[in-house]
Amino acid sequence: MKTLPKIALISLLGISLAAGAAVLKTDPAKSTVTATFKQMNVPIDAKFKQFSASIDYDAAKPDASKASVEINIASFDLGDPEYNKEVTKKEWFNAAQFPKASFVSTSIKSAGAGKLTVTGKLTIKGKTADISFPLSVKSEGGKQIFDGALPIKRLAYNIGEGEWKDTSMVADDVIIKFHVIAQ
């Protein structure tokens, strides 16, 4: 079996963000989307360097909010150019055929002060699944800050085909974390 240290499969995307009354402008320099997974039981963190988020959010009417996120799969950075090239191959993300991962909200509900429950459709590598996750939101200096973590199973999105389906090398569990600053 090949060894691909730091194979981050992520499913990226997951990055679902909150949304409502006025479309907010995301600050890409201060916003992040990362994926954490285990390879040989060692936690690996990787990030997506290029993504865009459209967040239509009104704190007074969170139920009217909407969000969508699109991630450039080829921007996945494991910290090593060879690993980065490997994860874009067909067995992993197949970036040539599926260059983007996306999330589109279908519902955003208040879950208490500064908390939301976001539901929507996550698409990675041509596979779409309904997901739901908690999201925190706070205002700071005229900006909205959205933080969340979305657990996914990489194999549900065919991330890691062939010999890479073996979860003893690269775990099936992936956590997509996001920190989005917008105004």
C-alpha cells in the first residue's frame, strides 16, 4: 500500500456558512477553511487556499438567511507540493473532473444566542448529501464572524478510492472547520 503522509481528504467543503438580509462581503485574507483527519492515527491539518462564500445574513431574522460556499479543490494544501499533487488525482479528489466542492444552505435556524443550525447540500467529487451542523456567529467591530465544524465521512464522497478505501491508513472521519469574517 502506498504511503501518502498527510493525505487530507477533505471534503471540503463543508464549509457551510450562515446567511440573511444583506449579502456580506467575505474577507478572504482573514477567513479559513481547513480539514482535519488522521493518517496512521496522527492528526493532520490542511487548508483550502481558495474558496468563496456568499452569505446573506440578518441577525434579526436568521431564518431568512442563506449561504453558499464554493471551494477550489486544487487549492488544497497539505504543506508539501508532492502531497498536494497526489490528492488532486483520481483516487482522491479527482480535481480534473471535479474542480469544485460546494455547499448550499436550505435552512438556517436560530439555536440560541449566537448559535445557528445550518442545513443544506454538500457536494464533493460529484456526490451530494444533505447535512446539518451547528454554527456560531458573533459581531465584532462591524463584522460578522462565523465559526463552525462539519464532520464528514470521506468515503461517502469517494475520497480515497482503490487501495485508499482502507481506513487503517487514512481514517474515514474528516472534520471541515471554517472561520469566516464578513461585513
